[in-house]
Amino acid sequence: MAGKEIEFIPQNQESLRKYQTECGLFGVYYPGYNVRPILYRAGTDLQHRAEGAAGMYVSNGYKQGMVKNLGTVAVAFQEGRNVPEVDAPHIGILHTRYPTAGGSNHLPNIQPMSLDGITFAHHGNLTNAHELRSKMRDVEIGGLFPDNDSWLALNAIVRAKGKTLEEKLINAQKGFEGGWAFILSDGKKLIASRDPHGIRPLSAGVLGPKDSANGYLLSVETAPFDNLGVRDFWEILPGETVVIDEKGIKTVDISAKTQKSCIFEFVYMMSPKSEFMGQLVTMTRRRAGELLWSEHPVEPLDSGQIIIMGVPDSGRQSALGYFHKAQEEFGTKFTYDEGLIANRYFGRNFIKSSGQRAASLKFYTIKELIKDKTIVIVDDSLVRGETTADNVKKMLEDGACEVHVRIASPEIKHPCFWGVAFSRYGELIANTIPNIDDRAHSLGVASIGHLSLEGLFQAVGMTREDAKRAITFDNTPFCTHCFDGNGPEIKNNDDIIDLSELKKIPS
């Protein structure tokens, strides 16, 4: 029945997710408007971040409702037919979630989550989840209840001191560590916050004509804003907490530390149409491809063309940048073509741990564009290597003479503990096969070339001189931990790498 909140069924699964993943997170406050279509549209614009589950919460100030289910936005909400039944809701939160290890199909893990009149949605990862659990041993974990760090955060907020929701949030956050973007509501107002380092992104935008009451949007990235008619937008600052109500939007707290925003948002996670830290993502990826050519060109053939192909979708812009520079130098000896096609019905599998089978379903090749050709594959990143190995295998089976791989980011040598889904050193191909020539051999390619960290800094807007200084002094506003180990300080890596023991802590 449309609008009826799903009943959560107990799941007999090992729980707490070994990592939280890149989620879609969105909020809206728009008096006088039904926000359900806005939430639905925003969810589709954020679908590239997470496809495993979706939840929608709405309120009209008096009545609240929520629907959440497994699947994409279209599946979870039955293409708009299964949404919360609340008359004229003007407040809303939407969350999309990727299925992960542990409780990937555990329905209570789907966000938003509600407790004691507070509705909460979270993107990121709390790195002190074990510490929080030890302080709240009476919190139910698993079964009918969620079994993740988001649930612990919500419980901590509910229990925190404060007369208002924003006071509770501000006080609770003093005990949180890690990277997060939160959106909350008590049914009357919308509240949002960002972690003190600004690791996870969050932006705000203004809706409506200038001469009427304004609506406000909150989003983990700006991709939805253009389609929704946002006339002005800005980033929530690191450590900032904002409240949106009938009086407008106001900052109620800033508890910032040294900014360390995730540079991998540029590399992979954000939509090409989003803006982040003053840069259009499309252009940063184009520049990354251009710089990649300058660092790792491929020698032209004596006769015949070399075909450059981007890996859909986040590798395409870098491939175009690489191609343009190759063509500038060697003209028609290089061309660009689309011989690698994404299976649109499979979805992104960057963070899936289902191995080679998942990789083989992700793409298919066009034999006629590959046979008897030398191919350069350009991709955004190389994490485990399964997808790359499968793509190369298909191309060689299709008759490619040889395949080169170019990666528009540095080698990933360190796990991410703040919300991107590679959480173990042993799953990273740069660690399992540290010699790059051996790595090329294992993937079946003629060569591999990675963009340097200095090159990536230039791609995201730094001058060459600033990029060189950044390498020497580590004084950038970016978290680059996955590439070089430099990121926010954490207390205990072991706790973060495997959170699966969390629900086993006795109550």
C-alpha cells in the first residue's frame, strides 16, 4: 500500500558493516510546497553514489511519515507510487545506501532512522564506534534494530544534554570522531552538520523566486541543485551546524579543525556536474587526464592508430583529457572511441566485494572497435584490480593487439576509515602486487601509469608551485590518506578496520 512504512523483519546475519560507504544524502525545507517530488528527483540525481537501498522521510510540521526499502530510488519508492502519506509535507530527508558486508540486507540499517521523535540520516563513518558502544551498552544492536555506527550516533544524540535538537547534536558531536555529514529533523525544522575536518561533503542551496518565501536544500553534492532550480548554493563549513526553520537558515555552531576534505570525491564519487571546493568535477577530471598524458604518454605506432577508451562513467572525462593532449602532440596517430560499454542494469560496483563475477557483469566490449587495435584504457582509479583485469581479458579475447592502462589518480596504498569502501590493506592491489611491472603482468597489460599526487593536486585547482610545496609540507585542505597515508589522526586502526564485533559487546 502506498505510503505504508515497511515492517522490519529480524535478520539472522552477522552485522556491523565493516565499512560505511559513500551514500546519497539530501534534505529539503520548503514551506508551502509538497517536497516529495523534490526528494524523489534528488534521489535519482544522487543514485550514482548508492543503489542498494533508499529511504524517504517527510513532515508537514504536525504529521511525519517514512518509507524505506531495498533497491534503487525507483524500485524502493515504486517510481513515486510508494511514498509517505503525509498531506502537504514541506520538510523532507532522503538517503540512498549501498549494500555492504555484514548486514547489507538488514532492513533496519536503511536510513533515515528514527528514535524518540528524532529522524536522522548519515553519510560517512564514525571511527570511534567501539568507544561509543562501550558507553551505551544498553543500546539494542541487531535483530529488529540497526547494527551500525549511524544507530549509535542517533542514540548518542537522543541521550545528549540540551533543550533543543540542535543543542543535543552539538553536545553529542563532541564525542564523535571520524568523517560525517548529518541531516536531522524533529518534524518542525531541519538540522545539518559536517565533521570538524570537513572530510565528508555537504552543501546548502536556496530555492524559489527572490520575492517570495525561500526554500532550502541540503545535499552531499551539488548535482541535484541545477535540476531543482537552485539559484544560489554554498558548502557547509567543516565543523558547522546549521538550523533551517521558518526564520530561514542560520549557523548555530562551528567547531572546525584543520580542513582535510576527501580528495577521492573528485576522483570517483561525485557526479561530473557537481561542484566541490570551488571546482567543477568535470573539469578536474579533464585536467587529470591531460596531466596523466604528460606524465605517462604512450608511444605512437609506426603505422596505424592507438585507440583511447575511457572506462564508463567516471573515467570518461579523464580519457578525453588524455586523448586531447595525445592528439595535440601526435595528431591522427591517436583517436578516441567507445569500445567499453557499461551495463546500465548492473550498477556501480566500485565498493562491492563480490569479486570477479561482479566485475565481469559490469561492462561489455564492442569487438569491432577493438580487434587488431592497440588500446589505452583510462580509468579514474585502481583499487582491487578485478574490474580492470576483466576488461583487459575481454579486449584481448576480442583480438586487441595490446592494452595499456592509465589511471587518473595515484596508487591506492592505504585503506579509508572515513566513509569510502576500501577498509583493508590486503584488498588493495598496490599492496598485494607492489611492483608495478608485476602488476601489469598480472592484469595482462603492456603497461600501467598512474597520475602522481602532485598531478592530482594540480587537477583539483592548485598551481604547480603550490602542488610541489604540498607534497613537501603536507599542507593541503585535502585528505589524501588512501594515496600517501596523510589524513586526520585516528586512535585505533584495528577498531575501524573491522567493526563486526560491535554488536557482540555485552550489554
